[in-house]
Amino acid sequence: MIRVVLPYHLRTLARVEGEVQLAVEGPATLRAVLDALEARYPVLRGMIRDRATLCRRPFVRFYACRQDLSHEPTETKLPEQVVSSAEPLLIIGAMAGG
């Protein structure tokens, strides 16, 4: 199981509290986790990734084991600590402004 921490507004949309635990088939990549997350919580489709291109939406960031994975290809394998559930994958809504 892969643990995923969502920002408050996405937890509210998905009607979940705390972490989400997902079973991922095949290699544990960022894309596989996002696919599993959107399959389990269809309301999140288009909130994290663009519906058409599946590219990360602006102001959404992905972190694992203190590493920013936001600009990595989605086929990059997740760190073993995330795959083993020792560490969560963090999906964070970035802040902007002056």
C-alpha cells in the first residue's frame, strides 16, 4: 500500500480524512499512484492533473522523502520508502503571491 497525503481542499472534495492508502498494480510510479487515486476518487480527476494531457496542474507539487518530484517524468519510480509505506507521497497545493 502506498500512503498519500492530500491537501485539505482535495481531502474535502474526496470526502476523506487523513491519509489515503492505495494499492498500485505494476511498477510504483507517480503516474500509477495518480491513476489509482483518480480511479478511487473520480471527483479528483482534473484537480491534480489536466484531464486531457494528464500533465500536473500549476500550483500542485509532489514530494517523496524530502525530494521534489514535481518536474520528474511521471514514469519515474517512487523511492522504496514510499513503496514500502514507510514514507508517504505528499501532494501539496503550492502557494503564490506577493
